[in-house]
Amino acid sequence: MRKIEYRNYDGTLFRFNSLGNKYEFDISEPHNTADYIIFKDEDYVYAKNGKSGRIEFKDTELHNVLNLTGQQIINASSHEIFSWINGKKTVLIAFVPDDYTLTGKVFFPGGVTLDFNGSWIDISSLDDIAFDFGKPQSETGTNFAGHLTALRNGTFIGDKSNTNSWVARFSSIPYLSRVENINVFRNYGGIIFNENNANAIIQNSEFAYVERGVLFEGNVNGVGTNNAKIDNCEFVNSWTTPGTTAIEISEYSERAIISNSWIEAFATGITTAGENTKIHDSLISTSSISVNITKGSVYISNSEIIFNADNAVGLYASTNPSTIRTSNTRFYTYGKDSVTAIKIDATGVNLQLTGNEINLGSVTGTSYGINVVTGSIKNSSIIGNRIIGTSEVGTAVYITGSSTYVIIEGNFVKNWNEGIRGGGNYSFITNNEFVNVTSPIPSTLNTSYYDNILYTSLPDTTDSLISELFLNKPIHYYDGTNYYLAVWDGSTWRKVQIS
């Protein structure tokens, strides 16, 4: 069988055949790049020193070899470990490509890179975190933090009935934890970033049929994972599995970015309580809530949000989020019952919707494009959106009087039973186009300005806010006998009879 040289480091250390499960390994040859090389034969797993060529450890169990290696790193380099924090060094542990089985938890300090080089790791018998880097602040003992900590190029096969099983946890790694080119299949959880993980990155990775994909976790002291990024990742699950979540961001995690990623068939796509969470150029398709916002602020752009089940919601805000902004994003479903594209149950949210498309095709029941009925928004704008429903079903925009200072302007509203209901107090509803809408504006508030309704009583301009809102803006007015064009000039209503 043709032999293939392994050249990932120096190209001469070992070779393996085209099946990747047998190799020739010159055990005496020193290695000049990797600090440790992990390999196996039929009976043992070995850790070879990459500098001296010496076999440091061997055992029948992979986790024993790795834990001994990790302890040697701590023992030999405790005086150096904080120099690694300054970015001077990362300890590289490289695997010879093979199939490995991990039956026990592995601990490493920060400042260690595990490169599996395409190996498959069976963790299905482990009901714990497989690879634990650093130490949570809640645990006692020395905190071996360290920078430049990474997990790369591996496939991990688990058993999601083991509800404590995660592939890796990074705790108190002050700068640059990285997860690159990994695949996680059927495990309960994927990756946890726990406390003080600035600039953590997950990229080019896949999480398939897991209960929970990635968790940005904080603690009660307000320490979270800041400036983290998930880029070019896939999260895929089964439509029939309830209670699953692809990405979770705690309230102590700020400035998380999710980009160029695909989430499909989870119950919840992204749930976030963090400040300044940004989602862009991604697809999120779920069976319950695509984006669940409980606190903080969220900015979504150039994405597609699909809510693919009865009673599902595209974007849902509860508890106390401050700001939600979406632009150039498509909210879509087809053939479902009682669905809502955007639902706000929180109070006092600053909601900014600009240039989005909401498309609810062939829906039934009580469905909404934008629903702000039990919650409220303030200082908000809904501008230039296409809001398309199913003829004579549901309401495009429903905003009750508990909301204030809302601009609803320049929207294209098509195929609804109701167009814009309410709008909030001291609001401005103008230049909206209605096509095939049974009742374009079925319910109004005299405390808001509408450009295309008939007022049957003049607004109370003794309220200074209403006076300012209606200043020099024409309205159509009917006093019970005659029709007028009326304008408030700041001191009186000037009326011109038109019929």
C-alpha cells in the first residue's frame, strides 16, 4: 500500500498509509516544532517529547497520557507560564492522525494548543468535559490561565444522553482562545467559554445533532466572555428534538459576533443576554425561536431568519433588552399556523427595523409580522420594510398604546387582514403603502399622527408633546357634518372645508 509522508511539522517524523491507521514512526528522531507528539499502537498511547525525542509517558488510556503531559507542563514551566500569557509561547501538542478513545477528563493549563491533525476522538463513554483548559474562578486552587490556547483539527463523537458531556471548556483565558476546524457529532454539548475569555474565536467548525452547541458563560461577579467571535460555522440538528439551543450568550458577555454561519433545526437558534451582540451574514432556521433576546442589545444585519413550525417566532424579546436593530434581514416562514416574525414582550425596548423583508407565506391562525402587544417600545423606528403576509389573515404591525415615540414610515404592506393597528402614543405613521390589505389602519390613537386616516376629533394640542407632533402637519378631519383639511399652527387649528 502506498505510504504517505506526514509533513505537517517537519515532514520526516512519521508516515502513515492512505487509510490513516498504520504508520511508521522513527521513535528516536527529535522533533523541532511540536513540544509533544501523541501517537498510539495496538496496546498503548504515547507522549513523545518533541525536542528530545524521549518517550515521556505511555499508558493504555489516552486521558492518563494527556493528564501526565499537562502536569509536566505545569511542573516544569510554572515560572514561565505567565510569560506565555504575554504571548511569547504556546505549548503545542500534536497528534498523529488516528482513531482515539477518551474515557476520562483531561485538564490543561492555558497556553496549550491541541492539534489533532484530523484524528477522530470517541468521547461517547464520558459524561464530563473532555478537555478542560484553565480553571473557573469558582473553583479553588492555582489558576493556570495563559494565552494562545487552542483546539484544532479534530472530530469528536459523543453520546448526547450524557448531559454533562462537553468537548471543551476554556476558563479564565485572558486572551485568544481558539477553536478551529473541529467537528462535533451527537455529543450533548460542544464548547464552553467560561469567564474572562477575551477575543475567543470559533471558526470553520461543525456541530451536528448536539443539544447545546456553544456557550459563552459568565459568573455572578459579572465576568464573562468579551469580544468573542463565531465565524463560518454550521450547527445542524433534528427538527423533532425539543429544547436544543445552538448558541447561548450570557448577560456578562459583551460584543459577541456571529458571522457567516448556518444554524438549522434547533429549537432555539441563538439566545442572548449580552451587550452589543452582533449577528450578520448568517442563516438561522429553527422550530421554536430563531433569535431569543432576554437582555442586552442586539444588532442583526444581512441575514435570513426562518421560523419553521406552528406557533414559532423569528425574533423574540423578553425580560429587559435595551436595543434591537435589524437591517437588510429576511424573516420567513411558509404554511405554518399562528406565527410571528418579530415579537416584543419586554418593556421600553428601542426597536429599529430598517430595510428588512418579512414574508409569511400561506400562514393561518393569528399571525403577525411585528407584534408589540404585551410589551412596549420607545424612541423606535420601523422604516422601509416589506411586510408580506397571507391575504385576510393576521396583522402586519400591531403596536399598543403603551409604546411611545415610534416612527412607522415608508413600509410596503401586502396581503394582510390588518395593516397597522395602533402605533403607540406620540408616534408618526406616514407614507406606508398597502396592497390587498382588508383594513389598512383599523385602529388609531388620537395621540399619534397618521397621514392617511380620517380624524373624527381633533387631537388635544394642550398636551405639549401632541402640539409638537402635529405642528404644521395636515390631517383629514370630519366633524360629523363636513370634511376638512386641518393644520395645527402652534396656536390654533386652521381648517379648510373640502366637502
